[in-house]
Amino acid sequence: MSRRVLRGIPIPVLALAFGLLTGVVLWLVVDRVQTRALSNIFDQALESQLDQQARESLIRFDEYRRSFTYFARLLATHRRMADYLDPIIWSRRSHEVVIYHENSPPPWLPDDVSWQRGLTPRHFLLVDPSGNVRERYSSEAGPLPAGLPLEGNAQLATSERRAYVTVLDERPWLIVSEATEDNARTPMGSVAVLVPLNSAFLSASQQFVKSTNNVVAMLDPDAQSILSSSNPEKVPPGEVLGELRDDYVVTAQSFFEYEDADVNLLFATLLPKGSFERTGQQVLDLERRQRLIGAAVIISAFVLLFLLLSSRISRLMKRLSTLSRRALDIPDADVVPHGNQLLILEDWIRDFVQMVMRAREEMRRKHETELLETEKLRVAIMEASLDSVITVNQRGEIIDFNPTAQETFDYTHDQAVGRSFNELVVAPKWRDTFERLLYLSLVGAEQGVQRTEMQAVARDGRVFPVELAIKPVFLEEQLVFTLYLRDIAERKVREAEIRSLAAFPSESPIPVLRINRQGVITYANQPSAPLLRHWGCRPLQTLPFFWRDRVEEVLNSGSTKELEVSSDERVFSLLLAPVSELGYVNVYARDITSERVAEEELKRRQNELVHVTRLSNMGEMATGIAHELNQPLSAIVNFANGCARRLRMDIGGKEELLHALGQISAQAGRAGEIIKRLRGMVTRRQPVREVVDLNLLAQEASSMISHDLKRQEVTIDQKLLDKPLWVRVDSVQIEQVLINLLRNALDALSDLAPEDRKLVITSGMQADGMVYVSVQDNGSGITSKAMEHLFDPFFSTKDSGMGMGLAISQTIMSNHHGKIRADSWPGKGSIFTIELPPSVEAVVSAAS
């Protein structure tokens, strides 16, 4: 384009064209360079990801294969296998093979075998020492794979553990053999497990992988064909590897440890290319769109700025042209539309340079301020750090020593700076280790922090463990290392305590178990054997349903619970302590067999003591009982003498004699009833519970002390409930308690005049459903000090009392799930109340 044409184009138009052209060229160059760089980065990342996934797939396959090796070891060393082989002597002549069907497993196979991930070995072989197959069991119907020798197979008869992969019937198989012994530890050959490496096996080995597009396969390296794959629909067996490379990225690897294998197989990982290519293209398209948007913004800003400047220049140029034209007196027709812009640009550049200088000075001052603040912050961090922070150069000489390090090692900053860190701080036997670690940090300074544990020494010779971290720091002219030392002596002590606490359950003499939410016993120490025998299970097995429900209840409630277990051997008290956040329950058992025996003995002793107390009470009531018996006996004698006299004198009629004989019979029955009640009170027997009316017991107890009531001229005011109060009790023991309370009340009334004595017996039912009988007197009452020890054994407010009546009464009430309480008002009297739960029959009757 000629200068004349350019001169005719306005400057804003030229600026716009130049800006657009420059932006487009710049975007094309940057797009090409960045697209190539992103493609390289994506390819490297894809290759690294493929290698990582291939290694992880092989590791998962090998771990799953190892689980069958562990199973073969468990089967060979199982107690059932040893018991089965104990009486067997293999015959060298007869090689007959015993075949078990899938519904009738062999006796040497444990019953509690559980297959992880649902995959069962196809065939189980029992091989004698000569390599002959003696017994065979198949979990699925079908013959053994062809090509497997059944006689003289040295690989199966080996005395060493073997696990190898081979090809039988053009399919890969995993064969695991393990030596077997009888109970006398005599070698009896081996047991072999055959597992087909089919799609089910490969899928099970990779079942926890999130991606469902990946396929793993067994590869024949010679034929370059697929033997089996985890997805036969996508990668069918027999497919040639070359045909799969169009759709998949294939990574083939050798197995980790199959030295005994008789064939060379590869483990292949196939990943679809489509997903990776789409992902890469999407990333490139997104990056290109972002660059396009950024370029458009930059070009627009650049063009707008250029248009603004060019329009300004155009206006200045017009003014300059006008001034020049007027100064030179140039006609308008000769005016050139474009003039020289150097002066205007010079002024603008001068202003721009001054602005840049001012900005640079401001940035310098700001940078110096930031550096000063950063240094202050670093010093504050060093001084406030709880760890010893020491900086050394490449020769290991100390160049900085923070206050924590000064306090820890007892050196001042000036004493430590310039000295060798290794000689000053590190314990002698760890100095070679530190030199090696510092060298590794120097060689691999770009690899990050090096960590280790070692021993340090203080100025006073104290040696203590520390945790050391070395961080390389690149300065402008040198490389230094920041050492972080943390005193871990206290942590070591805590770790030792934690280890000792962890060993506590195994050393505990009491049973300790841990059970998860599913009821599986995850841990049980040796003393737990009786409990496990009672439950009929072993560690890593499930509890019975009842105890599983108790574990679930404890975990849901989050609170401890105590239960009791009675087996044929012992009685245990179990404490179930939940650990809800971890989902298990700790069970602490305590053998309470001796305590239960002691409780039974205590009950027997208490019964004897109750009997002795009754005998004592009967002794004190002997006079009254004799008087009670004397009245019916005297009446019998009088009526008998009267009858005899009438018969001798032949006076009186038949009716008078019959009346007299009836009186004799009634008085004899009365005497017999008194003797029967007395006999029941003094006879030693085991407690017998029966349903009785509490009102009737109160009336009988009142009649038993009728002589004492007459002697002290006291009448009992009976305010008993007008309906029966049914309770299930030992009536003799409850009568003993009531007699004791009535006689105590009579003793309290002995100091009063006969006309002032009041004794009231009341019965009823409380709001909480308990029934009661209370005995109230208006005697002198009981002092507050005596009330504190009223139910203590051998404490009595009487001069001649033994102090056992109320104590035994309290024991009797406790055995009946009731209670006895006392209230007293000094100078006004006392009231004693016994409370008992109603019988179940009474509760059901009231509800109906």
C-alpha cells in the first residue's frame, strides 16, 4: 500500500486494524503453543494414571489370590484334617480315588467355611506323598480339567507350600497345594485347591473398584490372545490383543510371585480409549474457549486504548496543523491532513516515564516494608515455637538457635552459633545417622521434608528422644536446612502406658470380650472360655439371638447394662459397656459363684436367727401363753366334773349333758388352736410363701398378745380396711414382725397410767399400690439420736432388750420386697409401718 493511500486513511481506522491484526496473530501463536503443552501434560498424566491403575489391579488380584493360599493353609492345618488322616495308611498298590459329590462334602472339610466375596474353589484334592490323588471333592458338578495328572504328580505332592498358575483345557487355573500331617505330625501328602481364573474370579478380585469401564484379563503372551476376562461381553476369551488396541489401552504385566508356574502368563488391564479421548478433548476445548475469551477481552481493551490515543493524537494533530497553517500563512487548500506527532509522543513518554519512576519507588518502599514485616513475623514464630527450631548450613554448622532450643539444650544463642549441630546436640551413637540423613536431604533437597526419630543430648548430659524433621531452604546464594526437634520423651511414656493398657485385657483374670453390632465376638481373652462354652460359640463367631438383641439394646441406649448368666459350671455377672461411636460393646464378666453360695448361706443363717428370735419372743410370752391355755383347760375340767356329778346324782336331762359336752369340745378346740399357733411360731422350717389377707395376720398377731394386753389393761383400737389386702408372704414371719411391733408398743406404754394408754393398729393401701399395716402408740416416743440407730443390730432402747427385734424385722421385710419405717414424736408417741407389695392375683383381680 502506497504512502498516498495510507495518508488518506484516518488514524483511528489504522489503529483499529492494527490492534485486531496483532490480537489475532498473538492468539493463534499462543493457542498453538498452549494446545501442544496441554496435550503433552494430558498424555503424561494419562500414562501415569494407566500405569497406576494397572499396578493397583495386579495388586488386588494378587491379594485375592493370596486369600485362597491362606484358605489352603487353614484347611491343611485344621484339626478335622489331622483327625481324619490320623488312622489312614495310604496303600501304594491301590490308587482308587474317593469322589465326594457337591451335596455331600468330605469329612476333612470344615463345616464353618465361609467364602469371601461369594467365590468357592472348584475342586479339592487330597494327595498322598507319592503324588497320587486319593480323594476328590468338587463344589460344582463337572470333571477335573484335562491335563492334570492324577498319579505321580510331583507338583501336588511337594512338602512345600506352592501356589501357581497354569493352563488346563485352554483355560487358566490357580492351583494351591499345602502339606498335611496327622496328629502325630507325620507327613501325609498334601491338600490341593483348584480355582478357575474365569470372569467370576477376576470380577471378584476387582469388585471394590469404583470404575466399571476397566477390564482385567489373563493374557497368553505367545499367542497374544485373551484366555479369560472380567467382562466376557466386552472382551471375550480368544480375542486377539491386536484387535483390542483400537478400542482399549492395554497394559500387560508379569505376576509378582509365580516362580513355580509351568507357563508364562501376563495380567492385562484394558481401559477404554473413548472416555480418555473425550475427556482430553473436553479439557482442550474448555481451555481454548477460556483463552479465546481472554484474548477477546485483551484485544478489545487494547483496541479501545489505541483508539482513544489515536483520536487524541488526531485532535492534537489537527490543532497543530491549524496553528502551523496560521503561523506559516498556508492556504487551506495546501494543508496536509497528517502532521508530525513526535513532540506530542515525547511529552506523553516523558509523563509516562515519570509515572513509572514514581510507581517503582512506591513498590520499592512497599517491598522493604513487607520484608521487614515478614522478618518480624519469622522472629515471632521462632520465639513462640514450642519446638526447637535450628538452622544449619550445608556443613552442618548452626547459624540460628531459637529460644526453645536454648531452653531445651541449655545453650545460649551465641554459644551455639558456629558450632557443629551433630557434635553439640546429637547423641554419639546417632551422629552417623544424622550425617546420613543430612546428606540425603542435601542430595534430594527438592524432595521435601526428611523425618526420623533419634536421641539428643543436652548440655548437662541428659539424653532424651526427639523427633527430627529436616526442611531444605533455598536462599539466593546458598542452601540451608531448618531442623525441627520435638521432645517426645513424654509421648514415649504415654505410648508405653497405652501399650500396657492394650495388653490389660489379655492379662486380666476376669473374662473380657468385645462384640460388634452384628453380634460377632471380635475379641475374647483366655478366662472367657467358660462363657463361650455356655453360649456355644468361639471368637469371630456370632452370639445366640438373645444376646445379640441385648448388645443391640445397649448400643441403641448408649448406657451400660448388667446381666447375669448361670451355666452348669459357674454364675457370671456381666457388665455391658457400649462404645457407640465405634459400634461395639465391651463385656466385663465377674465370677459370682462364691457370692451366690455365700448369699444362700446368709439366708440360711438369717432364717436360723429369725427362728431364735421367735423362740426368744415365745419365752417372753410364756406366761401369757400359759394363761391362754389355762382358761380352756380349766373350762374343760369344770364342764367334765359337772357332767360326772350329774351322772352320779342322776340329775339333769340329756340336753344339759349335750350342752356341757359341746362346751368341752369347743374349749378343747380352742386349746388346740392355741397350741397349733404356738407350734407354728417355734417350729424351724424353710420360709413358705402363700397368699393371705394382711388384715387377718394383724388380727391373729393381736390375739397372740391378748394376755399382755389384759395384764397392762390396754385395748387395741383396730382400724383395719374393710376389704381384704391380699399379699404373698410367709405368714409366720410377718406375724413375728407384727408381734414384735405390738410388744414394743406395749413396752412404750408401761410408764403411762392405764386410762391414758392408747394402741391403734391400722391397715390400708397407699397411692403407689403398696399395702400397709401401722402400729401407733402414745408413749414417750424415741429420741432423734436413737432414731439414727433404731434398726442397727444389738441396739436397743430397753434396759433388758437384745437389740435384734427390729433388725430381724427389717431383714424379713427386705426378703419380702417390702420395707419398714418408723416415725416418732418425743413425748407424744411413735408409729411403725410395714409396707408390702400386693400379690399378683390381687392385682389381676382388681384390673378385671
